[in-house]
Amino acid sequence: MPALRRATLGCLASAAFVAAAGAQSIDFVSTYTGQINGQSLDAAGAGTLDLAQQGNSSGQIDFSTLPTGFDPEVVSLLSNLCSATFRTEGSTENLWTLGAQDYTVQRVFQWVGVPGSFLTFDSTVTSDGELVSASSVLNGNYNGPTGVAGVQSYSVIWIPGSLPGEIFESGTMILDMDNGDELVVAFATVYRGLERSLPGIQVGNGLFNTDFDGSRLTFGWDGNFAVPTPGTAAVLALAGLAATRRRRA
């Protein structure tokens, strides 16, 4: 069995609120459909969210249909779930502590130096307190390289949105490719429907173990949020808002 690849993550996304007080974990199921390069994508996943923030979140995604020339590791398919289990410190929050029961995620991906490649990721997440269910649709084009060796870095910025329960996110992921090159992924996200609003700007980073064998993607992850210094926060806010405006355009 191929060894798990260790990588840095700052995936910013989502998971659902657990009604039962003191819950340590919750299972999730996910589905993925859409059209990439005019070809169908169809996949289903399952796993466990570690709400105790101990780095024990894990899961897998099985692809029944995968577009030719598309490597699922060039995007973050956990955009709607992973940050629910990121470690919080000080005044920071994750999606679970913000009370995410029924929320939506809208994200776009672009790759630096890969013209004509643009993917949208639209997801709805619900929870009944015992199971988190996520349904996602990916659409667009990708004509960049395939063969991801690992994630060199993945970081995000969270900014309170203009509406209650809304978060603006911008991020960058640098991938190490099998041929020794690097691939830079830029993304912008909007989360809506959270029960509480984010109190202030925060940044996120994490670790991700992942392996893709051509039909199954397995993963385990950990992460944390932190509050930037006041001067840094102002710069990050401007960068994040600019990315969000590009997302809306």
C-alpha cells in the first residue's frame, strides 16, 4: 500500500454543528458531481470529523467517474468539511464552534501560470447531530499538470462577511509535483449560513496526509487557527476582500 504523503494544509471550509454537548467526533458522508473539461465527475466519500481537535480526522473519496487528465489532488475536495476540526486558540473559531448546522460553501480555484483553467466548487452541508452530509458540485476546466507528490504549503485567511454568519476566505496552496516542479493554486471562498459570526480576522494552517491510487483518495488532517497581529490583519483584510471581489465577478 502506498505510504501516506504528509503535507501542509490550511484548507478552509466547513463541517456541521453537533447538538449533543461533549461530542468528541461525528461521521460524515459526501458526494461529488459535475463537469470538468466537458466530462462527468462522480464520487462519494465518508469519514470522521475529530471535534475534540486532536488531529484524528480522516476519510476517503472513491471516484466512479473521473475526467481524463484531471488529478483530484490539484483542488481541495474537503473545502466544505476540514476546518470544522481545526484547533482553536485565543479568540479564534472553527466552523463547528461557530455552530454550522446547515450552511453553504462557494469556492473558485485558479492555477498560476495555467491559463484557461478555472473551477467552481459549490457545496451544501447539513447535520442532524449524528451525521454530517455534504453535497458538492464542481464545474469548469483544468488543463494543467497532473501527478501531485504532496502539498508544500496551504494557508488561508478568514474575514467576517457583511452578512450574519458569513465568512470570506482567500488562500494559496503550493503543490510539489512528481516531476519536481511546483504548482501554485489560488482560491477564494464564501461560507454562508453559520449560526454565529466570526469575531475577527484569523489565519489558518494545517497538516494533511493524503494518498491517491487513481480511484480512491485517502486522507487524514490536522490544523489550527491563529489571530494575526493588528498591522498584519489590516493587510490580510485588503487581500482577502480583493480575492472575494474577484470570486463574485
